[in-house]
Amino acid sequence: MEVAPRMKHLLSSCLVHLLLCLCLLGCAWSIAAEARTVKVGVYANEPKIFADASGQPSGILGELLQAIAKEERWQLQAVPCTWQQCLQLVQDGEIDLLPDVAFSEERAQLMDFHQVPSLFSWSQLYSHEELRLQSVLDLRGLRIAALEGSIQFQYLQSLLDSFGLQAQMIPLSDLSQGFAMVRTEQADAVVANQLFGDYHAASYRLSATPIMFQPAQLFYATRKGENAELLSAIDQHLQNWQSAPGSIYFQVLQRWSGVPQQRSVPVLFWWGLALLAALLTLAIGGSLLLRRQVADKTRHIKTSEARLNTILDSVEAHIYIKDPQLRYQYANRKVCELFGRSAEQVIGHSDAEFFDTDTAQALGINDRRVLAGERIESEETNRDRYGRNERTYFSVKLPLRAADGSIYALCGISTDITEHKKNLEQIHQLAYYDALTGLPNRRLLLEHLQFALARSARSRREGALLFIDLDNFKQLNDTLGHDMGDLLLQQVSDRLLNQVRLDDSLSRLGGDEFVLILENLDPEPQAAIATIEHVAEKLLHALATPFELPGYSHSGSASIGVALFSQPHDKPEELLKHADLAMYEAKAAGRNTLCFFDPRMQLALAARATLEHELRRALNEDQLLLHYQPQVDEQGELHGAEALVRWQHPQRGLVPPGEFIPLAESTGLILPMGRWILHTACQQLASWANDPQRAELTVAINVSARQFHHPDFVTDVLTALKETGANPHRLELELTESQLVQDIEALINKMEQLRAHGVRFSLDDFGTGYSSLSYLKRLPLDQLKIDRSFVRDLLDNSSDTAIVRTILVLGQALELRVIAEGVESQAQRDALLRLGCRHFQGYLYGVPQPAAQIGAYGRATLDLHPGQA
């Protein structure tokens, strides 16, 4: 009977509880129906915020927001974005909350923040340890990566500007990119918040630097004027959790950043047995926890070691550790490949087992210095145990110290620079040495000369610069080809080297020019000059011996110019110029000889430069004019004239052609001058064509080799004839035998082109050059001209008589007219007449004179003016 009331009470109680549960469930459904969806911007910034595998917010701020959402019954919707995108999305209202936003006045204009900071952090620089950054001043010239649009980026840029430091700021879309860029040396340092940096630095082999700035309070931010209820709820939970040491706030911090969580020990009110059981349970749990932590640490260490080994084996450098007995304790993949052994076969062994004796001893000397506390950076040349396979390494070795400061090992990093050194040597060889002969080039010559002059000034000993130029090298190069010329230059280089002393310096300046520096000569001038002459005679004698070339024996000579160190000069180039001038004087003196520089040569050079300038002006200002020298037959009848250029200088008067024609040849002015002469002479021919007494006259023009071999020469002649209307049959072009040396086939081709239009050709100075009879019979010539040197001594020298007779016979055989030039006396004319010469030119018949004075010459004229000059 007592059970019924109790059951009734129990059922009543259950009914009350059931109604209460239904009521609570209904409230829950009501709340769930009203649960709010909160869009959260998520970007990669471990350990503070990132998206987990399911795409939900994770990290410190992500988990805190998850806990708040659970309490507030929010539905979080993660919106992945980069930092810059997230900032824009929250400002546009596309997302409701953005974690990890540092407060600034500028951002407060665009976004709202809650009051209680969600996290505290600061900015820090991370880089490779060897960069050794200590302060902001060390950032000069570096490449620094920072998150684009972040406060760190703007602050650091303004900080650098305030110190006047020039550095390159690299904008990033995420921080992982920046750490990767520093690791691959695309940047020198990266700026990150301390939490992210410390969390990731080790995996990128980077270290935190002492450079820290801008401590920051981090918040969740929302669009300006919206979502105030979200910020209020966040403030309420953060305030509650941060005041409770064991709250979820500190649990999250401990899990992600290692911040210790304060734990409170509950007060047990149970009797003694329960207390002992709880303590036992706590001890067992602590033991299990400790074992788990040890296992985690061990696994982490093994993982780190495996990762480190992977990194070290991937580096293209030899990395090793040796103990105090110089035995290997660690060797990476490159070291094992070098020795051809496995790591197990290398560990515990010394260098004596892998290198030859000399290499092992040299390595041991450096290693013992490191074990004594010294850091070493040096080049090491190593050979294998058989003394072969020599390689060069750049090694950095440093001592490894224990906690008490004692040295227990050394660490070395050796990079193979063998190919790099070979490349540097090749670059140096190309930059400072002549590729053909291997001698120092002009650049190295000037350096040697600079040092030689300095040594001479200190020792007060004389020195000399010998400028050596081969005679007639261009002729060989043009006729036999550049390959043969190169072989000759190599043989010349060998012969010169065999004649100089060990302390002398021989260089090739270029082409066929060599320079020899003689040092430590006697300070007494005559003794020094005697030594120089002796050396020069040896050089000239060595070069005079025929050179044996493939299929050809070449006899050559050289001209040498000398400049003494003691002669006045401002710089080495000027001394070289003096020796060059002296060399040209040696050539002018007949070649194959030696000439010392004289200050008067400098004056002559200056005068030549002035003359060149005035000659250019003469061409522009019509100061040139043509005079004509008569050419007559045996009766004295005028049949032509040779056009000779004259220069009417406004101050100096009439300048002889011997002063300016060679200058025009060497400077190239002979080309415009030759065109002017050609055009003017053709104008004169056209003018004489209208004069009955002179209509049959021919005009002879001297054509230089440079002018004749110019590609436009034929066109220039035909253009002059066409423009002036001159009769081409009255135009005679005079060539010299020296022109037959260069490209004879092209010469003949041009002559035949002009001959086809009626132009005549005469070979001037015949008998003084190197013409071949086989070439002579092929040339379309009309006339040979006996050189004045044979006419001058005709009456006193039987050899000249024989040469003139031979030329006349040759002309008759080839059906060529022969004319003698330089006829100055009646006796010379009569002698030539007896030998068979029928045409004459010289002062006996008239000096070169203006065209207006050329008249009809008859026998009476010759009788009246037998010696006109």
C-alpha cells in the first residue's frame, strides 16, 4: 500500500521532467531556427588563422571563434581569401568577420573593432643566421619581403626612410611565400608577426633576428557600422575567458603557441581511500602523459633530423663534421659521392684514407686551427689518394661549442670551385692576352708599363720601350692570305721571346706591332743606349732569318722605334706614342733599322696634324689647282701633258706636292682629291677640244693605289667623262708598279672596263717596282714611262743605260709607246734618242704650268728654250 503513493510521486516527477525537456527542446528548436550564419574571412597565417582540412577556421583565432560560435549558436561560413582580398571583402561587407587585424587609426575609419584584444603580437624579421642582422641599420641594400597592404609593410618602409636607408621592399600575397623566397635567396629577410614566424621559421631553416618592432593588439574586425552584436559577443567571451586561467582561451594558446596553461587542483572531500585512489590515478595518468610527451618529442626529433638530412643532402656543397681527432662524425651525400663510400664507411675515418699525403696534411693544419677556436675561410686544393683528380674548394670551417663553451667538433662546408676558377682564368686570358700569340695584349701592356715606370722612378735605373713593326707585312697578308699571315706572326712571337731576358716584357699591340719593355738599364745614358742597340740588333737579326711557311719561304725585316723612360711624358700612353713615332722614322729611314725618339718628332707630328686640317679646308675652299707639264715627241711637237696638282695656300703660297700628297694618301683625303683632279682634268680636255691647236692633246693623270682599288673608281671616271663631255680617248691614267701587288685580277678587270670606253693607261715609274712580266703582258697598257732615276744618271752610269735600253726593247716587243720623264738637258735627250726613245717629258720642254700657258711646241721653241726650268 505504501508503494502506490511512491510510484505516483515518481511518475509525477518524471512527467514534470519530461515537460521541462520538451520545453527546452522547443526552445532549442526555436533558437536553432534563429541561428545566425557568420561569414569569416580565412587566409593562411599559421598558427593564428588558417583553414583546416574541412575548410573551417582553425589556428588560435579560428578555434577561439569556433568556441564563441558554439556558445552563441552561430553557423560559421569560411570564406578563403588572401590577406589583401580579405581586407577588401570585409570593407565591402562580403564577409562579416576578419580575424587577426591589427588596430590602426586608418583602419578604424573603414572597419569596426571589439574592445578586448583577442591576441597580442609584434613584428619580427627572420633571415638566414649567417646574415647576422643586429639592427635596422643592417638592412641597407637588402631585399625585404612583407605582406602587401599590412601595417608591417608600411611601418618598415617609413622606418627605413626615416633612417635614410635604401632597401628593396618586396610585396607578398601570403607570408609562406616570403619565407620560401628567403630560403631560396630571392629575398634576404622576411617580416612576419612573431607567432607565425616562430611557428614556421625552423621548417624554412630561418632564424629570428633581434630586429623587432610595432607591438600589436589583434582583433576581429567587421564592416564599419555593421555587426555590432558580433563584436559585443566576442568582447564578452574574451573578457570572461582571459580572467579564468584554465579557460578555453589558455587551452588554445597552449596548444598552438606553447603558452603554459595554469591548472587548478580540485579540492577532494572524499575520505582517505578515495584520496589515495585519486592520487594513484593522477600518478598513472601523469606517467602516461609523460611517456606520450617523450614519444612525441622523440618522433619530432627524428622527423626534424630526417628533414635536416634531406636538406643537407640536397645542397650542392660538401658538408661534414669532424671530432677533435679529425675523424668524420657526419658526412652529407656530396662527401660520400666524393669518396665513393657510404656514410657508414666514412664515419669514424680521417682524411688520410681519402686523400694523398700532402692534401691530408694541409687539411689537418686548417682543421687544427679551427679546433683551437678559429673560423677559417680559404681555398683548398685536394687530390685523391693516388695524387690525381685535383680539385679546388672554397671551404668555410667553424668550431662547434658545448654549453660550457668547450669545442667538441668542427663543422665544414666545402664548395667545388674548380670550374669557376678555370672560367675566371679563361676570362682573364681573353681580357689580358692576345689569342693568336699568347702574349700580353695592349691592356696588360699598359699595366706592365705603369709598374715599370714606377719601379724605374724608385730605383733611378733607366728603362726603354721598343716599338717593333714588321716591314711589308700587309703585302704578305694580302697576297698569301690571313692564315699565312697569322702563322708568320706566331713565328715572329717565338723568335722575339727567344731573344729577350726573363725580366723583360714582350706584348703584341695588334696587327704586326709588338712592344718590348726593357727595365733595369744603366742610368748613364750612353751605357743604356748601347744596351738597347745591342738588344735591337739581336731582334733585327733574328727577324732577318727567312721564315719557313707552308710552301713558301718568307724573308722579312722590322723597324724599331725606341722611347726612354727618362724622357718627359705625362702617362704611359704618351710614352707608347713616342716609340710609335720613332718607329715611323725608322721606316722612313729605309726600314730594317732602329730609331730613338726625338722631341722634334713630336713637333713634326703636330705640324702634320695642322697640315691635315688645312688640307681638308683646302678641299672645301677650292685652294687646289692643276698645272700641266708638256709631253713631246722627237721633233719637239706637243702631243699631251701630265696634270699635276698644286696647293695654293693662302699664307704659305704654293705648297709642293711632295709635302701634301703623302699626307693625303695616309689620311684618305686622296679619294676626294682624286675625284677633284679627275673632274678638273676632264673639264680641261673638254675645253681644249674647242681649240684647234690643242684639240688633239691628251691629259695624263696619276691615280693612287687607294683610289684605283676603291669600289667606285670606274663609276667615278665614267661620271667625270659624262658630266664634262671630255673625249675618253684623250684621257690617260697613270698607274705605278706598286699597284700591281694588290689583287691583280680586280685591277685588270677595272682597266678593261675603262679601256672599253676608250680610256688609255700608262705604267709610271717603270723599272722601280716589283712587276712581273707575266702580269705585264696581260695588262691593257698603252705606254711605259721610264723613271726619272734612270734618266738622271744615264750619261754616267752604264747600268742605267742598259736598263733604259731594256725598257725600250720591251716596249717595242709589247707594242707599247715608251716615254722618258725627268729629261732636263739636251745631252740626256740626245742619249735617249740614240737608244731609241721617241717621247719625252721634263724641264727641258717646260715646267708644270697653268693650262692657259700650254701652247703648240715646235722645233723653233726647243731651240729658243733649250733649258727652260
